[in-house]
Amino acid sequence: MGDDTDPATDRTGLETDIARDLRALTAISEQIGHVFARSNDLRPNDFRALMHIATADAEGAPLSAGQLSRSMGVSAPAVTYLVERMIEAGHLERVADPTDRRRVHLSYTDQGMSVASGFFGPLSTRTRAALACLPDADLTAAHRVLVGVTAALREFYAELPEPGQAAE
């Protein structure tokens, strides 16, 4: 990668700005998630589960209930109860893994996708409008930043002690 930094740019300041922006993004995303959950009779952990499942699906790595339990840091029985409620409510379904029929993944139902699209569709429209004036090169750079920060967060999370364990 070439050195395209401007010596007049305060890199530490830019990194601080990005960190602050990501905290603001996280905070408002959480507020929107709570509104979605309340408006669809979901509990906060139900929405968290839906976000984990949607993210895993988008990354091409659908989650099993056990993986969801680990991702959320909740017990297997709690996730089983959550998944059963979400299936009964029509948000989720269990889908056999096409490469190993013994494994089962969690997936949104058409109804669940419709509910999410109905709520988040206007946000998608606003986001596209907000980004419309930016050149593709800026969006590509922003994507690289977000991928890098997400990787750093995942690495940090993987190194954290399990609940109930002391840090080393």
C-alpha cells in the first residue's frame, strides 16, 4: 500500500474522530433497535439475536443456535427459549445445512424479512441519500475503515475472558 498521507493531517485526531463517530453510530443504532423491538413485541435480546443472525447471513456464515449462544454470551437454554419464541412469532426458522443435513442454521423467515424491511426501508433510503454526494473512492475508503475497525473489535472480543473468569 502506498503512502498517501498528508503531512499536515493529524492522524491521531482523525483516528479519534473515527472512534467518536463509531460510538455515535453505535448509540443511535441501539436506540433505533430498541424502537424496532418495542414496535414488534420483541425483547432486547431478541433484537440482538436478529442482528447476529442477519450479520452472519450477510457474511455467508449462518449461525447455529450454539454459535448464537456464544456470540451473545448467553446460556444455551436461554438461546433455545429465545429461538423458540422467535420461531413462534414468525421471525426465524431452522434451516438444514445443505452440506451437512445434521447441522441446522437459523434464518429469517419471509415474514421476518418483510417486517424488518418495512421498518428499516426508510432508513436505507435516507442512508443512500446521505451517501449519494460522495464519490465511490470515498465509499471504498470508508468500507476499508469499517472492515478494519470491525476486525480489531472482533480480535479484542476474542481475547476477552469468558464471563466469570478473571483476566490474565
